[in-house]
Amino acid sequence: MTIHMLPCQTIAHRSRPPASTRRSLLTACAIASSLQLIGLPGFARADDTIVIGQSAPFSGPSAQLGTEFNLGARTYFQMVNESGGVHGRRIELRAKDDAYDPSLTARNTTELLEQDRAVALFGYVGTSTTLAALPVAVAAQVPFFAPVTGADALRQPFNRYVFNVRASHFDEAEYILDQLSITGTKSIAVFYQNDAYGKAGLDAINKAKAKRGLSTVAAATVERHSTDVSAASRTLQAARPDAVVLISSYATSATLIKEMKKAGYTGRFVSVSFVGGQALADELGSAGAGVMISEVVPFPWGKASPIQREYARAMQKAGVPRMSFGSMEGFLAAKTLVEGLRRAGRDLTRARLIAALETLNNWDAGGFTVSFTPDNHNGSRFIEMTMIGPRGHFVH
């Protein structure tokens, strides 16, 4: 199902996510609707339109991840369209809801390529879902751009059709364990989702800890889409680790943190970026203070770099009431893709876009460097640590 065919209330209430998440989704939908970013029948003649395809979760327990990324990307594409588009052509992002279900992702991808004739696939969210779509993308020889996953399966072996803008799980694992080591942490436990995402993150942590003398005193898992963490909480609590590393969804991670804190755990919690920092803070509420999250994009509320200032101006102009790491990632990914579209020229094809993207060697997006070459499509290793502060505000 294409997202612009769904009423905002349907997106926000399908699978009944928590109230804070529903409010965020409804806000994002309202903003997108006001920008005329959802529901664009007759957007432009085919010759005047560059179609970009996205399959991501816009319903279900991971909906906020897809919604925030999509909103940031659409805000940037709208800004480009208002200034004349790319070589006189307007960009249309056609997004389909996969509810974080790999089978739906594969079906959506086939539709985006065969029916919508997308020149690129963009901003897919999740490891399992991305891997389900990858064979379809490779068969069509279409650029698979900025997937929201750090999995090595999207990086090794080299795949000419995959372009990663975010850092890898291993990059994040090394950074997290470095930060924990600096603060005197000696033992860790890992809480991970029982799917390709969680297992890839766990593998990255295990590889990174071997270099630092840290011991893993416990590991506990949870099924995808489940918030039944009682057994996991007991296992982790009994091990008494100095810190718990979280590799799961925002709803599940929040439930675990609350249960462990209620049971008396006083150690650190640190999550990888895929959790969705803002979504996790929303779910935790007052229980979020002190929870750490590694992030792969610049701090959205900062003003130090040109990309931070450009993002803030664009979101303010669009009337977005709240910025986030997810929308910053979407905005940054969209900006990088547009640079590739410009370099590809007016006679745009999938092959020309791939060749153009491979010329972005050490390209400066405004204080954030992206580097693609013909033999390396891992665009960034940028990571920094953030923390949820009082009243859900982030500090770094």
C-alpha cells in the first residue's frame, strides 16, 4: 500500500502503537499534508518527474522510524522542487508502507520498479526488510540508496548497487565500547532483537569487545514486534552488568529499561542509532534521563555546521514543530542523492546515476563528508554519542 493513499489517522492507529508515537505520527502526517507531500496525483508529466521509490514502516511498532526519515527527505526534495528541481525536473518520492514486514518490502519493491519506474530506491528502514528487497534491486540494476541499517550484509562483499550513507554497526559498536571503556565500564550485557538486525548488532559488539578486554556477562533476546521482556529483564538484572547495550526497537527497548529500573538496576543503558533516538525518548518519558544513544548524523539542534543550519531553516520553513535524528538522516540522505542526480545530467538513467554517485569522493554536504568511489560505497563513518536529558531533551 502506498502511504499517500492512507489517511493519517490510519497510519497512526494501525497496530495501535503507544499514544506518544501516535501523536508523533499524526503530527508528521499533518505537516506532510500541508506541504502537499502526501497525495500528489498528477504531480507532473513523466518526462518532468524524477521518481524515487521508498518502502519503509509507516504503521506498526517501528512506524516512527519510517515517518521521521520520510519527512526529512520530503522536506529537502520539496525545497529543491521549489527552486526549479534538478535539470528542470521535479522529484517525487513515492513511499509504500511495509509495516517492517520483509514480505511486504519485497512486494513493494517490485511495484516501485515495475509500476512506478523508480530511478532509485531510497531510505529503506531495517536490516531484514532491506535484505528482502536487495535481490529485487540487484536484478533490476537500480541504485539502492541510503538504507537505514548498519548491517555488514549491505557492505560486504561490495555491491555496486548499494550506497550506504550511514556508518556501519561495527563502527557504532567500536564507538560505543570505546566510550564505555573511557568511563570505567568493565562488564556489559547485550539486549538484542531476534532477527537479522539484532544478530548483526550482536555480532558487531562481540567483534569490537574482543579488542578492548570487556566481558559480556549476559545476553538476552526478544522477538520482533514483541514487548514481552520479562525473561530478558530477569536475565540481565541477575548478571549485574555495568552497562546494557540495546539492539532492538524503541518500544521494546523502552519497556526493558523501565522494567530494569523498576527492579533496581542502576547501571548505564546505551543504544545503537537504529532505535530512533526521538522515538525512544518519547516512549521512555521521565524514565529516559541518562540513557545514551550513538548517532550517525549531526546533532539536529546544533548550529555549528552548515548542514545543521540548513536543516533547521528548512524544517522551520516547512512548519515542522519538532526536529529529530531520523528526519536529519532523511534530509541528509536526500541532499546527497540530489547531488548525484545533478551530476548524472538531464539524460537520467539508473546506470548514469550510479556512475555519478561514484564521483562523490570526499563530498562535503555541509560539515558532513560523504565519500563514494567505484570500489567503495560506504559513504560515512561519522558517529557521536548523545544522551537523553531531563524532560526528554537531548544533550551531546
